[in-house]
Amino acid sequence: MDTIEVTSAIPQSSDPVVLVIGKWDGFHKGHQQLVDKAKQLASYEERVSVLGFAGHSRPGCALSSYEDRIHAFKSAGADRYYHMNSSENQTIEEVIENSIRSLNIKRMIISEDFHWDETDMKHSEAVEEAGRKNDVPVTVLPSATIHGLTIQSSTIRTLISKGHMEAAQSMLGRPFEITGIVEKGEQLGRQLGFPTLNMGDIQDYVELRPGVYLGIVDLSDDSSYYTLVSAGYRPTVNGDSYKVEAYLLDFSGDLYGRQVTLKFFRHLRDEVNFEGLDALVEQMKMDELEARKILGITDTLEKEKSNMG
Ligand SMILES: Cc1cc2nc3c(=O)[nH]c(=O)nc-3n(C[C@H](O)[C@H](O)[C@H](O)COP(=O)(O)O)c2cc1C
Ligand SMILES: Nc1ncnc2c1ncn2[C@@H]1O[C@H](COP(=O)(O)OP(=O)(O)O)[C@@H](O)[C@H]1O
């Protein structure tokens, strides 16, 4: 898949394309349906191109990074991604007119609940109108729903900020995940018997409800480990900022500087301000027991050891 960074005008291209338009934060099930529809409607010679925009979600509130998006489009089978870097001061009408001038668009696809800005306007109608004026057919897909609820990035952000990870997962079609680089912390974790990798470079992602989560960590060498995650402010150790840390079960090794992806399955409990480190450690041990019970790995290691012996 090609990625084209658009700083001013979209570069001219005569390739026939089906253009899918969206904001794409999180690439949830509704987004997947849009790209699937484009693939279904594109004829053999037409390419599926995705148009997306930077700067439309508030910093620190995103479900996905730029790299996550590219990865999602690639997996979904898109041929090209146009990433518009400076569209904030344009109207959706201008964006569409410019795209039609630069590209050989055979069809446009958009969700009925596409919102260009914070207003309640149905901007899919503006895209339909631009299509009519320029003889480009427009397919407007009804919003995807679950349990009667519209699947929207803003709803998923709210679910995550309240710790409803299973509901978020049902809308995303996969667990919520963040990718970052392991950075150094105060190195207290190992003294407590619970080393925790600290996720760096995650400032763009939405903050989770402060608490302890069950998840999985994918390491950059393709191995994965179940993990307990602490996301929050660590009041017990007078933490001063939001941090995401992961204690990998049954793992030892040096992960500093490595890129890792953390997938969140379930919120286990809220963050507590313990009176001291002993109480924190006691609770961490209980968290680990609970995690092992949920995962069914209470005695896996013991069994493996006895098999080897
Ligand atoms: C399973 C688990 C549960 C945790 N629960 C809490 C908590 O309830 N309250 C809190 O202040 N910190 C909690 N933490 C964060 C610890 O305070 C933090 O991991 C510890 O200070 C070590 O930090 P370091 O990795 O920077 O050395 C938890 C961490 C883990 C791994
Ligand atoms: N089971 C494990 N889970 C997480 N990190 C581990 C584990 N075993 C070893 N480590 C290593 O230890 C580091 C975390 O130890 P910790 O004492 O909490 O230091 P820091 O405060 O710098 O994160 C991780 O970054 C990783 O390199």
C-alpha cells in the first residue's frame, strides 16, 4: 500500500480510484465496512484509495496513532492512503472539489454519520452534493451498530476512559491497543518483585480509566505475553503524571528501548492509594492470582517444569 502525505494539494493522478473518505480514528468496525464496500464496488482496474485527515482529534485523545492507521488500512486491503496534513481550515466541500480535480475518482464512499467538524451537520450530504455536481456517484453507508448503538470513535473513546474494555473491543472488532517504546522509570518495580515496563511515546492515545487491566503484550520479536497493566497516576508512590506500565507474567529479560504493543482485555479494578508499599505488593499478588485464574494459567509453569524434570 502507498501512503501519500498531502501538505497542500493532492498530487494529480489518472489512476481510476474508488475513494473512501473518513476520519478513521481507531479503525473500528464501521471503518472496516467502508473499506470492504469499496473493495466490493471497485472494478478490476480501479484502486481503493483512502482519504484521511490529520489534526481532527484533540491531542491525547486518539484511539490510534498515524502508524496504527497505516497498518489498519494495509490489513484491510486498501491500495493507497492520502493523509491530508493541513485541512483544518478548509470546508469539506473544498476538500472534495480539490480531490475530484486531482484524482480520477470513479466513486466516493462515506458513512452517513461522517462529521467534518464539531457541528451536528450531516457532512455526508455535502459529499453527495459535490458528487452530483461533478457526476461522481457517491455511496453513503448507514452507520454500523451494535446492540442498537452507533459505532463511533467518540463512543469508543468514552468507553475506554470509563474502563469498559469489552464494549470497546466489540466496537473496534479487536482489543484496544497502544504501541510505544519501553522507557526507564524509577526502577522500583523490580524491588517490589513486580518489574513493570513503562510505555513511552504514548501521549497521543486516549487515557484509560485509572486502574489495573488484564491484557497481552506483543514484543517486537513476535512473541507475546499475558500481562497485568497499571494505567494511572500511582498515588501510592506519589506519582505525578499518567503512566501505563505492564508486568508481564512468566517473563524475564531486558526490554528497554524495544517497541511493544499492549492490548487491553479487561479492567480488573480501580487504582488505589495504599498506605504503604507492603499493602500495594499484597494487592499486586492478589491481582496476579486473579489474572492467572481468568487466563487458566494458574499451574501451567509448574506442569511444564515437572514435565521437563
Ligand atoms: C498489577 C499492578 C497493580 C498496581 N496497582 C497500583 C495501585 O493500585 N495504586 C498505585 O498507586 N500504583 C499501582 N501500581 C503501580 C506501582 O505503583 C508501580 O508499578 C511501582 O511504583 C513501580 O514503578 P516503576 O515501574 O516506575 O519502578 C500497580 C502496578 C501493577 C503492576
Ligand atoms: N516480567 C517483566 N515485566 C516487565 N518488565 C520486565 C519483566 N522482567 C524484566 N523486565 C525488565 O525490567 C524493566 C522494568 O523494571 P522496573 O524495576 O519496573 O524498572 P522501570 O521503573 O525502569 O520500568 C522492564 O523495562 C524490562 O526491561
